[in-house]
Amino acid sequence: MFILCLIVLSAETLFAQKASLYKPDFKTPSEIKGMKLVWNDEFNWKGKPDPANWTYENGFVRNQELQWYRPENANCRKGVLLIEGRKEKINNPKYVAGSSDWKTGREFAEYTSACIKSIGLRQFQFGRFEIRARIDTACGAWPAIWTLGVAGGWPSSGEIDIMEFYRWKGVPTILANFAWGTDKRFVAKWDDLKKPYSDFTKDNPDWAKKFHIWKMDWDKDSIKIFLDDLLLNDVAVKDCVNPDGFNPFLQPHYILLNLAIGANGGDPSHSHSPIKYEVDWVRVYQWKDPLSP
């Protein structure tokens, strides 16, 4: 009986321990008082991301970035979604000789990476979004966790950057942003937060080797973005109205996870390859009482 009690106690102690900051977390999603888990993806298998949850971007997509997006660079293994930015030369099938368009004027892509998104599959209005991830801070890396509204072209659809890392004026920076429409096409109104990466590493030199939790709390009144429970940025929803009166943060949003290379990320030519971005899990909670919070 004494031995049995020791075994039970040891098991309880083991499961009560916090997940290592250096390893994937395989524990069951936490319960949150007053909220229910409405969707999650733990990425705990070997193979491609679940097609019931995610689709892919393809090719050159935005911001004159260097990478060619493709499904091959996003894979689940060892408990994480691993997105790799690889230095490899591939043909651009949309190449047009003499074209001045950045998407068709390049004969080759010098880098590949991946962007997965939940558009048309998993879309949510309000709740708590939690994403545990480990980012690569090599020069050239531009990892992101973000959402876009389902209605309206960008930026009138609304954009929430739960996490971005890139080089702002040459300085490695963590960002948390909100964007919505203006009276000029493709010009956004931004409420952004730029926090130097050195703010995190001065007391935590292993910061980039660890997993961190990015969290967004979103309701009809406000949106708040946290990193490891540190409030980074918040906005009042009533202040985010497009010129036509539409509020893009009062509609469902879908989730994007991507690793861009170059552009704001900086010059990757002297960085290691592959650049790795690991997402341990994505969880979405909503309030049990629809009138809450």
C-alpha cells in the first residue's frame, strides 16, 4: 500500500509540473473559469497540418518578401507545427520576362517558406486566443501570428497582429498591432506597439530558445494582446471604425501562421538555413455566458 501511494503521488507530482519552456507541451488544454474551449489544434502527430483546420498560401503573396510560399515547408512533428524558411532556388512559374511586377518579374525565388490559414474552416468572433510558439530571431526572419476579418478587402476587413517579429529601423523588435480601413485604398489606420527584442533578452538571454505564449482577449468593447501575461497593446473596439461605418472587429476573423523571409525581416543572406518557426498549439476559448465579459 505504501509503495502504491508513492506511485500515485509521483504521478500526480509529474502531471502537476509545468511544461518545460524548452520543449513542446503535451498537456491537456487548461480550463479557464467562465470560458469554454471551442477549438484547438495541438499539432501532436507526424505529417501535414490538419486539412479540416488549415489551408495554404502559395507563391509570392505580399510585401515584396523573398520567400515562395508552399505547403512543403509546413509539417507537424515532435509535437509542433514546424514552418521552415529554407534558402533554396526554385523556378517562378509565373515569371514574365521584362515584367515590372515584383511577383512576375523574378525568374526565381531564392527562399521557400509556408503560411497556413484557417479561412473558411475555423473563424471566430470574440474570445481568448492562445498560441504557444518558439520563434527564430535570425536576420531575415519575419514570423507572425495574426488574424483577418472575413468580410471586406484589406485593410477594411481588419487585421490583428497577435505576434510579429522583425527588424524595425534595423532593430530586432516584437510587435503587437491592430489595423483597419481608411478612405484610401490599401492604406491602413494602425494602432501598433513596437518593443525592442533586447527588452526581453536583457534578463533572459535564452529567450529565443524557449516557447512563449501569445494571448489575445477580444470582446465587443476591447482587444488586448499579451506575451507571457505581459500586456503589449490594447484598443477600444469603438475606435476602430472604417470610413463607411463598418467595424471590422465586430465580425469573425480567421487565423494565419506564417514565416516570411526578407522585407521587414532584414537580409537573410548570412543567416542559417533553415530558419525555424515552431507552433506548439493554438487554442480558442469563448465565454460560457454570451453576455460576458
